[in-house]
Amino acid sequence: MNQEQQESQARFTERYANGQVPWDDDLPPPEVQDLVAALPPGRALDLGCGYGRTSIYLAQKGWQVDGVDFVPQAVAEAKRRAAAAGALNQIQFHVGSVADLHFADGPYDLAIDVGCMHSLSAPLQQAYRDELLRLLQPGAAYLLFARLHSPEDDPDGPRGVKEGVLRTLFAPFKLQKCELGVTEGEDYSWRSGWFWYVR
């Protein structure tokens, strides 16, 4: 893990320790639920799994899941929640980088990323993309939610990805649909987008 990854891991570890996890909901977003409802169960990757809400949801719908996050405390809690939900036998949780999935054994039928890829540097985004190309079988679905960079963004604030960069990065995939919007919370507002791809 390089220095940038270590700093990012430390920042997110602190957020989990302080309870600053606005993504901690019981269910994944409706976009995830709708996609899963349209697919037959198979093997899935949950990238940046956090407390495991998407992994658990997928397992309850019959999927075999690999959930990945680089915050050990998040993965430990994800395992606890999956066990409480009776879903742990269908999920393998891994502490690691979404840009280095050497432990993953494809092929996968689905990958879901709800807000992880956009926090990576450009070289790590390319490594992340290459791992998806390696692990997803042809025809597999890939659903991405990303913070989109705006010129008015605070340079010291959370990282985002430029929409054009994202589209170029994932050009090897077929973009089926995208929905652009704004994500708002109590003290933040930023451009975001959902992107539905097929490998």
C-alpha cells in the first residue's frame, strides 16, 4: 500500500471510528435493488463494501458475494452483520484495496461500487478498471455510483472524478445508461452519477 492509500485508509478508519458514515443504511440504494431484481443470481463483487449492506442484500437474493474494503473495522462489522442476517455462508469479506484484487478468483457476473472508485488517484483508478476487466465475464453487469468533480469543489475536500475521465476510463465497457444528479446531506452537496455498464 503506497502513502496515498495509507492516508486514505487512515481518513476512512477515523470516519468509521467517529460514526461519520452517512452511507450506513439497512438497504442498498434503489438503483442497486432494481438491478439485482432484474438479474439471475450468480457471483458478485461488492467494491468498497463498508458495513456490508450490499453484500448482505445480494446474499439474501441468492448471490455468492466477495465484499472488499480497506478498513478492517468496517469489514469486521460487515462480518458481524452478515452473520446476524444468516448470510455469512454466502459472503467472503476481504480487507484489501479495490485496485488490487489478487485474492479474487473470477469470473463474476456482477460488480457494484456505491461511491468507492471516485476516491482513488488516477493510477489506482486504472488498476481498478483493469481488475474489473480481468474478473468480470463477458456480459457481466457493473453498476457504479460516483462523485463527479466540479470546478467549485474544495481542493482539500473529498475527491471526485471528472465525468469525461470516467467515460474514457471505462470505454472498454458498454455504457447502457447513466443518471446524473446531486447528492445532498446535512452539510454537503455535490454532483454525482449512476452508471450502468456491461462488460
